[in-house]
Amino acid sequence: MYKKTAIAATIAATTTLMLIVGGCAATGTDKPAAAAASKPAASSGKVDYTKMTPEALAEYLIFEANGFKLDQATQEGTTGRERITQDELQKACSALRDQPIDGDTAVKVSTIARNSMKYPEGGIKLGDWRKGGDLAWSGFGYRFGHNNDDHSKGDPGGNCYNCHQLATDRTGGTIGPSLTGYGRVRGNSEAMLKYTYEMIYNPHAYFPCTRMPRMGASGYLRQDQIADIMAYLFDPASPVNKLPADPDSPVK
């Protein structure tokens, strides 16, 4: 879920806004000093956009000029303003302002992430890889604006394809590491299943201040959906673990 400055930067660059499921850390809830310094006085009655930084302009358009409907209801039962208000973990990462993470912040963030973990009753098990494939290749859910995603028409997806290459039968993203051959290469030991579950649930436990979404901790995916996506990654029958066809092979 993009938070305050991540949204702000997008608006400044494109003059459009759409909140989608994501996981990017942004700057803190307090307005940046640059925004405060560049924001024109309310009594002036006139705004000179040319004297504002992109961040300050976006902050102004969203939070001061009513450029975004902050009281709009979200699918999780909150409002737009609440959705773009950062939590403790995001504030800690945003304070880095894209600088390398320091030890204290890494410990703080990973501890918060560890404390957020909730595990399925009966242990971590694999679900249905076919359902998991549908979820992994779906970006549906949690978008709101002039045309909200209606969750009564279907479950939100995992949006995994947006950042990862998954199976060889489709083209995924390259922002994150390729997951092709995931189970075939890594095996399905108890430790590997636990690691994968935790990475989907809250990846900050392993990679503090990562930009990977906290799909479980944020409530975007249910535990059964995580189990299905894990099956898509691990099951030998899944396209993820099928070797790509060799076009030069005599066996077709």
C-alpha cells in the first residue's frame, strides 16, 4: 500500500492518483520540512506551483487543496486518509530517506515484523496450486477512486507477477528476483516452507525496509490464500517448476 510521500511523488510526476496494494516504504506521517518551507501562506490566496518542490506540490494538492478524497471509504473499512497514514514500521524505514539501513533500524523493523507473524492452526501446509496461480497472476483488489474494486465479485489477488517472474508460460516482472523453478531448486523442507510463508506474510522479518508488500500482516491475503500461492511455488505439477521446452529438442 503506497503511503504518503510515495503517493505524493506519483502525483507530482503524473498528476494522477490511484492507491493500489504495494509495499513501498515512504517518508514519515509528518509533512517533510521541504513541504512546510515551500508551502505558500494560506492568507496569500494564491499558490505559485513553480516555487514548490515536487514533494511539496504533491503534499499540497493532496492534503491542502482537496485534490484527493481523503474521507473516501476503503475496502478494509477505513478511509483514504487512514490508508496513507504510516505505521511504526513504515515510519522507521521512511526516516532513512533511501539511505542504507543502519543496524538499529534493521533490528527495530525486523522485530516489529517478527511480532506480526501469525501462523495457521495445524502448521504451514500447501494449498491448491491452481488457485495459487490465479492469485499470483491477479492484481485485483484494494484499488479505490472513481471505480473501486468490488471485493464481493472476487477475492483480491496477490499481485506477485508485478515484481517476479514466476512460470515460464507467462512474463512477469523483474523488480524482484525470479521465482521460476522455486520448489524444484529449493525443495520443500519444513524450514523452507516456514521461510516462504514468512516472506509472504511479512518480508521485513528477513529484509528490513524491503519494498515487498506485507501481504499477510497487512491483511491483503488470508492464510488459505498464502497456502495456495505457496503451492503454486512448490508443487512439482505447477508451471513454476516445469522446465521450459527446448525448441531444438526432437521430442515434442
